[in-house]
Amino acid sequence: MLKFITKQWFMLGLITVVIVGSLYPQVASWNEGGRLTTSFVALIFLGMGITLPSEAVVNGLSKWKIHLFIQAFIFVITPIYFALTIGLIKGQISREILIGLLALSVLPTTISTCTVFTQISGGNSIITLFNASLSNILGIFISPLLLSVLLREAGQVMPMSVLVKIITGLGFTMVLPLIIGQVFRYFNRQKAIAAKKKIGSFSNFLILLIVFFTMAGSASNPSIKQDFSGYAIPIIYLIITHFILLVFVFIALKISHLSGPEKISIVYTAPQKTLAMGVPLLSAYFAKQPEILGIAILPLLFYHPWQLIIAGIIKPMPFMKKWRAEGEEE
């Protein structure tokens, strides 16, 4: 049991902070004006800057067609799919959940998760690392812009002046710490690599705190206290959506002439969405609307573990073994 808790502490922590934060809304007063969560977001991106292997972006430029497909899948195909299919359930879910689903669709891919699954499955780690790093850098700018466009679907029209203010705020909260972290990494690369695991654990702890204060701040919202059946439809939608996105990837790979390891990399990189960047990004985006934020992050809190479960299920599949064997032959 202790081994299980040690290994799964983050997922168990997510469940705990969602429940405890919802039960004790008074602790939200500690985060008046979002000062605490803003500081946590800045620290997370400072850590991301220290650990983000931006050199992989430079070293992996040769496979530009693969990179273009993955980035297009993350920032174009997936948001378009959500925008076209969300109408099927739009009338049966709350506006906040709708916003959360649209926000999920524009997020970049994971960094550590897709890289780990690529490595243990015999995929091309350079391709995965390149696209994970690039999408998270681009996501700081692209995700808010895409979200502002998609929010029109939820009746949340955002004036350009407000959008500019939000992106400027994201610049100080995310981009500046990221740059400082990258500068530190440039001059202290070995120390940055050695500290990666500790920084990752600390960042995960900060994410738990952000979720905790977010849920506490939204606990007074009656929408979040609805029974489980109110969340059944978006959960089913996300379960089906992840399978459909994987099918899109497999169809594209079937007509391609890529090697086995390259196919493995795409399978684990293109359809995944990051919790590590998603929570702080949404927290910064909806900092002035805590009543929306608490429910808007719920789709992401479900989608993250679900995509990991599916990644683990497809790892031993025959087609993955075939692709891995191709790589071993090469």
C-alpha cells in the first residue's frame, strides 16, 4: 500500500484536493485576488524553464513534416473536432463545463508522460521531446488566442482589449519565468538535468495547491455541487473523443511511410493534453472569474488520467510491438 501511495501520490492528491477544497470553501480567502495561485504559476514556469530541453527543438528540426503534422494535430485538428462535435452535448451541460471542454482542446501535449511512454515503447524520443517542448512553448501564446475564438461557442465573447490584457499578464506570469529558467539552464545545464526530478515533484505539488484553492473558490457555486449524473455526459464525451482522436492518428499513420519508432512517437504525442501546463494556464486565463475556473478545469482533471490509462493499454498491443520490432531492426 505504501509503495502504491508513493508511486501514485499525485493522482491520489488530485482526488483529495478536489474533495477537500469543495468541502472547505472558506480557505479561498487565503488566496484573495489570486495572489497565491499567480505566484504558484510563476514558480511552475520557472521550473519548466529550468527543465525544458529547448536544445531538443534545435536538434530535431530535420523531421519537419512530422513536426508539422503533430503541431497541426494539437492546435488545429483537435480544436476543430471539439468545435464541431461540442454541439451534440451543448444543450445538456453547463456553460462552465462547456468552457472547460473547449479549454482542454487548445492545450499543448504533455512533456514527461508522452516522452516516457515513447521511450519504454521503443519510439523515437527525439521527435517526442522536440514536439512536446515546442508545443508547450507555443501553447503559452497560441492556446489563449484559440480559446478566445472557441469561447464564442459558449457565449463568452471576449473584447480584444481584455484578451490583450490577459496575454500580457500571461507574459509576466509564464513567459518571463520561463525565460529566466532557460537562462539558468543555459549556464547550468548539468545542475538543471540533475534537479529535473525534484523540480518536477515540486511543480506537481504546486499544481495540487492551485487545484485546491480553485475548488475552494468555486465551492459556493451551486453548479459544482450537482450530483454525479450532471458530469456523466461530458465524461462519456471525453472517453469517446480520446478514442476518436487516436483513430484519426492511426488513419494518418496507415497512409504514411514513416518508420515504426516515428509512428510510436506520434501516437503518444499528438492526442495527449497537458495537466502540468493546463492548470496554471487556465488559472491565469480565468483569474478574474473563479466561479468559472473551478468547474472549467474538471474536464482536464478527468482527461489527464484517462489518457494515461489508454496509453498503458495500447503499449502491449500487436501493432505497437510490430512498430517496435521495426525500430530494433533498423
